Amino acid sequence: MRKKNKELIVVGDRVLVSIQEGEERSSVGLYLPPTAVDNQAVQGGRIVATGPGLPMPDLASQDSDEPWKNAQPGPGGARHVPMQARKGDYALFFRKASVEITFENERYLVVPQAAILALVRDTNVADDILF
């Protein structure tokens, strides 16, 4: 995500979420029970950036009994398990698993993909089309 002359890069299998304060009904129509809102156990927000996914080792190059001796591929050659969450999705996630940050005077949450309970995706978005 780029703001002014700075870029915020999300790493690994994490997402950057624009904070939505607790309400009983979210902007996308999900009903959050009062127990979830009151305890701040569950929170929702829009995903504004995602990381590349969970890095995967290159198993093809591990032909020896000592895989740690093999050179790791560079940043351009790394393979990742793809992210299920996408930019623009509305995410419902466990609040305790998130980390709050401030970037260019705006508050965000960094959330691991494993803490996301559900995603709401607009199916009319053009980049959702799979070929």
C-alpha cells in the first residue's frame, strides 16, 4: 500500500485491515452478536493490502539428506502458498490475533490469515474472474 512517498509492504501470510469500530451490523450486512462486540473477541474491516502468502521451500532442490545446506532462492524466486484473502474483501477476524499499527496518521490492523474467520467478497469485481 502506497501513501505519499512511502510504501507499506505486508509480509508473509498477513493482511492489512482498515479498522472498523465495533457495531452490531457491519457495513456488508454481517450481524455481530453483542457478546462478540462487547468482548472485542471478533472485529471486522476492509482488507487494504495482503502479503504474498506463506513461503514454501523448494522441495525439488532438496536431493540431499541435509536440505539446510542448499541455497535459498532470492526474493524474486521464492514460492508462496497463495492467500485466500484479497484486497477489497471484508474480513471478520479474531481481534486478539491482530496487531495495531499507525501508518501516515491512519490506524490499521495487521492480521494473520489464520485468524480470519470469514471473508465477504463482492463477486461483481472484475479481478475475481478466474480463467
